[in-house]
Amino acid sequence: MNFKVVIPARYASTRLPGKPLLNIGGKPMIQHVHTRAIESGADQVVVATDDIRIADCVRDFGGEVCITQADHRSGTDRIAEVVKQYGWQEDEIVVNLQGDEPDMPSALLLQVAKDMAAHTDASMTTLSAKMSEKSQLFDPNVVKLVTDAKGYALYFSRAPIPWNRDQFADQANIPDLVEGHHRHIGLYAYRAGFLARYVQWQPAPLEALESLEQLRVLWQGEKIHVSEATIMPGHGVDTQQDLDLVNRLFQQRSN
């Protein structure tokens, strides 16, 4: 199966400026992310950035770069520009791998691409994982989701969904293991033709409230298919604490 991987990478970050270039195990983070994409078996991997420092770094380790505009509102908008620049066919499957996911298992990239190929009525595919800790359920940084009987997304939220009316009545006594709840894994696949439509839409009201760009797709009445990840996703990097943790993990593996 043929598919592309595009890695949107920005230099600006409120909590970790220059994040794609930060060192993990002696290599810049973006190189680790690029390696995960190559390992997935994608027929093309492109790093999309507006920053010459990131572009130079990627070229130094032999990666392919697409220079994009600086004013994109989201990584999806940036990927849409890559699709347009390269002139990819409308049915081409494109996987969005964020530039701060150096530990994302390559098997999950292949899974989300295969899911896109298998669901021709979906505009987007993504992944979920069962939630295991009460703290995740009430953490707004952990995105929750609910689906219908066929695995199509009904809604994504930073709030606890679904709300278990009886169990959550006394939040102090909620069990640590929360059954029946799923968290979203921020890995996406699309068809190139969908991305051309996506960039024509204005941000949706729900998207603005939750700060979740996938809600724009549901707002427009299009389908997102969700499958449960076959293995646990790696640890993404948003903070210095995340970076320290990932460095320790990579060090343990190298030893």
C-alpha cells in the first residue's frame, strides 16, 4: 500500500522554543521523528516547515523538506500546502505525523494509513487508546472521544466524555481505572483531495471552544473513522519534563 507521510514542524513553541531541533540521544528531535516515518514503509516522507533552521537540519541528515508559508493556523493547513506544491493525486493517502513525536511507533503510522484505505467514506482516520487512569479523564490536555457503533467519531473533547452520571456523582471516589473511556492519539491520515476542501472552511465554533481542529471536520458533516491503536503510542514532547523523560527512555534503549 502506498502512502505519504508529512511532518509539520514549527520552530516557535511557547513552552519549548526550537523544539524540533532539541537534542535527544545525540540527534535532533526531528531526525527521530523522520526515522519513525521512514520505518513505517511510506513511499515518501516530507518535513513541512517555514523555518530555515529546521530545513537545514533536515537536509543535513538527508531528509526531504518542503518550505511552506509562515501563517498557517494548524499543521493540517501546512500539510495541505505540501499536497498542493507537490501536486499529489486526490486519492493519495497522506499521514500527518507531528514533529514532536520522536517515539511514535511506526506500526501506528501504517495502521492509520491502512484504516484510511479501508474506509472510503471517511474523510479522515485517527487512533484511540483505552484510558487507564482517573487523572487522564479529568486532564484537559488529554483529549477524549466517543464513537458510534461502526467506529466513526461522534465527538472529541477536553472534558470527560461520556459523562457517567452515576459513577461521577462523587468524584472523590471514582475508581482509578476508568472503564469504557478512550483518549485520542493525535495521528491522522487523509486523502489529498479532502485537504483541498478542508482549507476552504473557516474554523468551526466548537473547534474554537475546544481548541481541537478535528472538530472542524465533524462540524462540516464529514466522517472521521477511529480505530484502537494496536500498540501503545510513544511519549510526545510538549514540555521540558517530557523532553527529559524521552531522553531517559532513549538512553535506556541504547544501553
